[in-house]
Amino acid sequence: MVELLLNAVINGILLGGVLALLAFGLNLIFGVVKIIHLAYGQCVMLGMYLIYTFVDLLGIPLIPACLLTLPLTGALGVALQWLVINPLLRAKANPLTQLLALAGLIIVFENLAQVIWGADLRGVKVPLPLINFGPIFLRASNLIAFFGALLTLLSLYLFLHKTYLGLAIRSTAQNVDSARLMGINPGLIYYTTMAAGGILTGIIAAFFSPIYAVHPHFGGSFTMMAFIIVVLGGMGSMLGGFIGAFIIGIVTSVTAVLTSTEMGEIVALVIFISVILVRPQGLLGIKISR
Amino acid sequence: MFSKLSLIILFAIIALFPHLFPSPYLIHIATLIFIWSFITTAWSYMGRFGLVSLGHGAFLGLGAYTSSLLFNHYGLTPWIGLLLGGLMAVLFAIIIGYACFRFGVIGDYFALLTLALGQVVALTIIAFRDITGGSLGFTLKSKGTSLLYLQSEEKIHFYYLSLGFLILAMLVWKWIDRSKMQKALRAIGEDEIAASTLGIGIIRYKMIITMISAFMTAVGAVLYAQYVTYLNPFTLSGVVASLEIAFKAILGGMFSLWGPTVGTALIIALEEYIRVSYGGKFVGFSQIIYGAALVLLIIFLPKGIYGTLQQFFQRKK
């Protein structure tokens, strides 16, 4: 039993790494464009289908296929900004309307995937070994995803803090009007952010592909997970999201081992509901008025 | 918008419709429209006052599963099950509603919280798969045509029953409109702090409207379960079911009496039309158009189709 729990905790930490990446993407978009991207998991799902198409149908090796997917998911982000988010911002829609419009996208994306690729499970078959340290068994694919996610987070951090473009993005997130006075074009920054968020979904898709088989409703639970983490950590707080990802990863994975997968998700959702009720600013968020 | 006379003519046409066009298919579609319009109207009781819930699937699931499980295991008549299912939903609404309103959760936070609630109920139904049949769902025991067990092999019975329920939901809407509650809730919806300084009991009124909405939604779910005699956690709870209720109401226009019904009728008709004309070749194709239309309408017609038409005609006068 102890070994089982130890395994669950370690797998939870590994899952937490990728979840942190998802939460980071959502946080970035929320922080800069001020939109809750309710269809974020669905973008990851589309990315995974693209990788599957390249690998299984066109015969491209996995790594080039993943690299090919990144600009495409980035373009999807830009298209979303152009076709959905910009009209919403121009119409001065209230947050609720924005939320509903993005929720409508869930229906579009999931059914698009179903029409193109069908409802069956599609997976990329990669022979990766199972590694064991004494009683602990680890899948190599999870390890790659974990360290890859940490590396991606680090490079994103460096991008945001060490480049001029990153500075422009951060200042737009802080105050749009002041940023405009400094000669920053917020419209362009929005596009850049959505492109970065889109590329991020491609990267997540690349890490997920060897682990999970994809189906049209794949994104739903991951969007939910990402939300739970973002709210838990505090909307817009990058560090909070990072910590929250590991908490949720460990909690769901341990609960799943003790009871069932559904109970794991239920516990995560209950945490989410309690956080909204009692501490809406999250673990590390700044107090905001509702 | 409608005068009394045109209303009477409209209902006369609807009442005579199954006799003029005795096609089981059309009657089936009309029945589905009535049942879901009943549910979306119940949703709009809350939605129109700014309490946009994306978790009404929770009430659907609680209502339908309570009644149907009691019927299948203990042979309890769905007429009592309907009340018990409704009471379960009300109980749930009291707990969640009190927590939300006490802590002042409103707007998009309320929407996100309720979205999670719908999912919690769906997952709970799946997790207790020994009793509920899990994600495969379960079928109601057949009793043939029986008034006591609210089952019928004649589609026309359900046609009139669900039409009756829909009219009831509209009458409740009218009753809310005339009550003091409507004024209080409108004030709360516009500015909560200002309303509370006027001495309006915010929590009390919000609780009442949430309980009414929850009860009616659960009753509608029982009706739906009795009609299709099959229950599944994905059609009766969870994120997609919850979102679809909200979308139908919003598309039609949640601020007007006829809005939810118009929205529901349009969406169900559109889905059926595309399904029939494109068949199984494009499963999901209708949903893409529907989703895209929704996104466009939410951006450009925030008052919904019916609401915008109504506004247009009022301006002309």
C-alpha cells in the first residue's frame, strides 16, 4: 500500500509538471488579454490530432511532426484572437458574455475533431521503456513530459523577463493604458500572447501524445483541471499556478489510487468550488473585488 | 408582443397540430421542443436576473436519477418521483445557493462555480456505477401505456402533457413578473450593493428564485426521462448538457417570456434538419454550425434572437 501511494505521489508530481504548463498558458492569456480561455484544453486536443495525422497518416517521424504542429497551433491562437476575441473586445462584452462565447467554441472544436477524425481513440505509438527505481515504476514518457515542461516553463520565464517583447507583454498585463503611452501597441501584444499561448498548446500536445490516446472529448477534463489550478493559485499569478499544479496533480493521483478516477476529479472540483467560495483570490492572488 | 387573440390562435394551432399532421416523427420533435423549452424557461427564471448558471445539468441529473432509480428499484410511481426529484434538486440548490449568495459569488465566478457543480454530479453518477449504470446509463422498466407510471406508447400523450408543462412554466414566469420578487431581483441584478442599501434581502430573493428554477428543471428532467425511457449521465448532467440549456435560452433571448422557447425550437429544428439531410455521414457537422452560430450570436446579438426582434418592433412603434 505504501509503495502504491508513493507511486501515486510521484506520478502526481510528474502530471503536475504538464498541468503547470497548461495553467501557465491560461494565466498568460487571462493576464494579458483578460479573457478566460474556456476552450484551452480543446486546443491541446486539436494539437494532438495534428501530431497523430502527421505521424500516422503522413509517416513523418514523431519529433519533426511535433515541430510542424507548433506553428499550426500558434496560428490557431492568432485566428482565435482575430475571429473571436477581437470582436468580443470591440463589442465591449461583459466577462460573462466572453465566457459563453468561448464555451461555444468548445462545441465547435469537439465536433470539428469528430467530423474530421471520428470518435475513436487515436494514439501515436512510441515504444518507450518503463523505468524502475526499486519499488517505484515510472513511464519514460511521463518523465520526458515532466522535464520538458519544466524546461518550457523556464524558457517562458526567461522570455517574459529578459526580452523586450516579454517586457511589453508584462507591461500590457499590468496596465494597458500606460503601456500604450510607452509606445506599445496592445493589439499586437494580444496577437503575440495568443500566438504564444497557441504554441504552448502545441508543446503540451507533443508531451501528451506519447502518454494518452486522443478522442474528441479529450480536452474537457484538462480545461477543467487547468481552471481548477489557475483559480487555486490565483488568477494571473504565475507562481500560484505552478504550486497549484503540483497540489492538484498529487491530490487527484492519490485519490484515484485510493478510490476511483472519477473520485479524483470530484475532489479536485470540490477544491475548486471551495476556493471560489472562501478565497476567490486564490492561494497567492491579490484581493480583487467580485 | 402578442395580443390575446393571436395567442389563442397560436395555441389552437399547436393543440390541433397532431391531428392535422399525424406524423409520429413531427410529434416526437415537437414533444422534445416542449420538454426542453420547459427546462430552458426554468433556467431563464434565474438567467434573466443575472444569475447565469452553467450547472443546471446538476438539477437535471438529480431529478431524473432520483425518480427513475426509485421507480426501477422500488416501483415508486414517477408522479411521486417527480416531486421527490424536484425536492432533491431544491435541497441541492439550498446548500449551494446559500453558500454562493452568502459569500457573494456573482457574474462569471458564479458561472464557473456552477459549471463545476454540473460536472461533480455527472462524475458522481458515473462513480456509483453499480447503482446508476455509470456512463452507459440505464433503461426504465417498461409498463406499456400507464397513467400511474407516467409511461405511454402513444407519442401524442406526451405531446399534450409536455405542452401543458410548458404552459405552466410560462404561467410561473408571468406570476414571477407580477410579484414583488421580480422588482427586487431586477434591482439586485442591476446593482447588488445599491439594492441592499434599499433594504432588499438579497440572499432571500436569490434563494427563492434558485429553488423555483431548480425544482422546475428537475421536473423537466423527470418528464424527459419518462418520455425517452433511457437515462445517461452525459445527456442529463455534466458540462455539455448544462451548457446546452444555457445556450438555448441565451440564443432565443433569456430576458423575454418566449425567448427560451424560440431558442430551443430553433436549435432542435436546426439539429434535426442537418441530421436528416446529411445523415450519419457528418455526425457532429450540425453541432459545428450550431456552435459557430452561437459564438456569432453571443457576440453580435447579446439579447438573443427573440429579444432583438422584440426590441426592433417596439422601436418601430
